[in-house]
Amino acid sequence: MLSNYFKQNTSAATLAFYRLAFGLMMLLSLIRFASYGWIKKFYIEPQFHFTYYGFEWVKPIGIYTYLIFIVCGIAALFVAIGFQYRWAILIFFLSFTYIELMDKTTYLNHYYFISIISFVLCFLPAQSYFSVDAYRNEKIRFQKIPKWTLDILKLFLAIVYIYAGIAKLNSDWLFEAMPLKIWLPDNTNLPVLGYLLNQTWTHYAFSWVGALYDLVIVFLLLNKRTRGFGFFLVVVFHVLTRILFPIGVFPYVMIISSLIFFEATFHKKILQWIARLFSFDYSLFENGKHKNQCFSPTQQIKLSFLTLFIMFHLVFPFRYWCYPNELFWTEEGFRFSWRVMLMEKAGYAEFTVRDAKNNKSIRVNNAQFLTPFQEKQMAFQPDFILEYAHFLRDHYQKQGFENPEVYVNSYVALNGRLSQQYIDPTINLVKEHESFKHKTWILPFNDTIKGL
């Protein structure tokens, strides 16, 4: 049965449409990011950057950071038009992921999603149809491509939605309407919706409908009879979330990505319209051959690798099961697990640096080293607190402190609860090191959040 599946073909138009849409969305997203001055604000002005464990070497490169964004933008454009596609998608994946890893403070789920999709596209024949490469080279021009090359993109979109839905099956989201009960009243100035957003029943309705939407939307899109209705829900859901929450281009990415579930005739109509707009012969691509799956050693290696890649992303979001205590509190295993907008967390962290040998200490002014946004994020995330503590050790060591010790007095409030002490204030954080092990110096959560 599996062997029969890999023999199935599908129209290359759908993958070509997705390549074009993905490349243009990424280009516009990068232009938007630069136009708001965020390159300077997030990557050049800060004197300190929070890094990912194992990727401490990935850092901004001063004014040349702009060059990374320019290279990424050009690569996105080349991906869209299918020019030197293999190099373009590889360069886009590397440059975009480098940007994502430069500072952990800017982490967003949709950045992670873009890195995954761009990596997968490195292995797919997305340049086989409606591309500059296919226009110039008949040998890579195909009208049909293996079906799995399209299904793998649908699968990753399904993972995002379904895992986000599973993550919402917790007591705070379903039975306390948290954190929507905190966020929605901030939009009471909106016309029509404003009054409703201040009603308790609306908070619960949004919570339950949001969970249900994530769990079923992929199945609606997969079924031809319900696809139109499913896409209508996609548009309504993501336009509404864009209005209510400052989550950037993510809603548009998901709306455009969901079009991949439509029939190839729909994508062909769009591509034909673009061809007429730019006055070139679309029929050239319809004369392409069928790209049958050839199980050469190279193809077998590619498929084996992508299978492992899929398996990893099916399992990785559940790594939090390996850690004790409440996930939302410790955040051990929280990132890269499609937990979208599930908690409102705020913290306060005051650091003290001591020189025990010379009997002196100093209370740190965080604003001296961190931007307001960095300080806000650092105050409630333990790995941020630890990394910052090591930075303070190095800084004050240069100021003459001998073997400095760093302690933190921190309090965190989660989903409307009263704040409680977060980090053990008696622990010298200099002696603690980042790893995949449980951070025993995080104090226990004084409540229970039930969920998967």
C-alpha cells in the first residue's frame, strides 16, 4: 500500500503556486520588518542578546546585520519566481534561520514554522513548473510530480493546527478562559465587537471555539465537500486574530498556506492570470513531462531523511513530559511545540552581584544592560534569567569583582494569578549551567493546571 502511494502523481501547479506565494510572503514580511526599524531595535542597538542553547555562536554582526536581511530578501524573491531555485531556497533557509536564532527574545511560533517549511522545500521539486528555471531548462520542466511532495507540506500545516488544539485542552484555557479573559477586554474600543469583548461568556466562547477550530480545521480542508466552508473559517479566524492581537504576518501566512488544500485547477487559474498579467506563454509549462518517482539511492536517502524529520516533529513537542512541575511555569519544553498564545505571564527580577572575598555587593539596574522588551521577556523565563546572570558575572568580573556571585529576587504572575516567588533566591546562578536537565532552582508552582 505504501509503495502504491509513492507511485501516485499530482499536478505540479499546486507546489508552484505555494512556492510563489511563500516566497512573496517572506519578501513582504522582511520588508515590513525592516520598514518598522526592527532590525536596528532588536539586533543592533542592544548590547546583549539572549541566545539559544547550542547556538550561542549565532549573533548579530553589527551594521552588517542588514546584509543578512538583504540576502534573505533577495533569496525569497528568487524562490518566488523560481530562479536558481535550489540555491535560493537553501540560502533563504540558512539566512532566515540565522535571523531567528540571533536573539531568543524575538521567538515566535511562525518563525519556527517558516524555517521548517523552507527546509522541507529544499528537497521538493518546486521549480518544476511556472518558474524561471523551468522556463529556461526543459529537463526540469514537469507537469506532474510525486504526490508526497505536496502532502508533506499539508502534514506540517496539520501538525501546527492539531498540536495547537491539543495544547489548548487545559483547565486554564477551557474552564478559566485564560488568558483571553485578560486580553480581550483590551479591545473594547473596537466598533461592534467592543462591547462583546468585555463579556465573560465571550471569553469562554472564544476559548472553546479556538480549541475546536484548531482540532478540526485540517479535516474540513481535506474534505472536498467541506473545503470551501473550511477556508471561510480560516479567513474569519485569522482576520479576527489579526485584529485582536499583535501577531504580525502569521495570520496571512496561515491563510495563504491553507490554499494548498484546494484542487490544482484553482492554482492553475491563478498562475494563468499571472502569466497574462506579465505577458508570457503559460502553455509552455503545460507541455511538461510527468515526473515519476524514481527510487534511486539518492531518492531513498532523501525520503528516509524526510521521514525521520517528520517523526522528530511529531515527537519533539511532547518533550515536556520528561520534566516535572507545571509546563507553563517552568517553560521547560514550551518553545517549538506549537503552544500559541496560551498564557499571560509577567515577572519582576532584581539581581544582586556579590564579591564575597572583598565583602561588597551591588544591586543591578537591568536597564543599564537590557532594552525594555528584553527585560520584560527575561523576567519570567528561567533560561533567560540564567543567561543574564552569567553575563552579569562576566561584566562585573571585568569591573574588579573577584569570583562574583549572582542572585536573583524574582516574582512571576501566571494567567491572572497572584505573583509568587519564581527563582530560589539562595542559589548562586553562576554555578548553574544551561542544559536539557530540569532546573531545580525554579521554585514550585502553587497551583495546578490540568491538561495533556
